[in-house]
Amino acid sequence: MPRIMAFDYGTKRIGIAVTDPLQIIANGLDTVHPKDIVEYLKKYMDTNPVERFVVGEPKQMDGTASQSALHVRGFVTILKKNFPDIPIEMLDERFTSKMASAVIAQSGMGKKARQNKELVDTISATIILQSWLEKGSFR
């Protein structure tokens, strides 16, 4: 069964998470620089079929688009251009970075791990994907 892949987009790093083959659990995959994302995804999808992308949608507290939403829309355009057969869904990503930091803190990792932005981005993508799975968006 193909996987579902989620992204926590940032201008410096993109956190990536994928489901297990049965699409039950979200797992952190990697963090990639935006300029390398298309090559990374093509290489990954050579051996792992992906049926859907879920992209974190940055919003402000009042639900309006945040300043980084323009960058995310550009990223979505790149995904559509390079992977036209893969549907893309957006999911509100408010608080995912804070939740990721809390997960790291609760795991017993030290302060240095909590400050590891790549780890935070990967966990944020995992939270986005797990939230999407729990929402039952694809069923």
C-alpha cells in the first residue's frame, strides 16, 4: 500500500514524515533543504510509492494566513509541477513546533535536543501527519 507523506515547510528546512505502509502511524523521515526537496522526493519515491502529500498550512491565531503562507504556497506549486499525479491536502499547522518541542522535552532528551531545529521540524511533520490520520481525512 502506498504511503502518505507530510511536510513542515520552512525556508531553511523542510521536515518530512511518512506513514507506515498500512497508513496507520506517522513516522519522522528526514529534514531536507528546500533546494534539495524535489531530488530527495524522486529518489525516495523510486522505492516507496506515495499516494498523497499533506502540507502544513501556517495560520495565525485568528485563522488567517501567516506571513510564511506565501512560501508554503510556492512549495505546493513545486510539488504540483513535479508530482502532478499526487493529490495535496493542506492541514492547519498551528502549534506544531511548540508541540514538537514539548514531545522532545517529555521524552527525556536534554536541552540540546530541544534546540535541534532539524529534530523539531521532523517531529512537527510527524505531528501534522498523525493529526491528518486521526482526522480521517482519507477515509
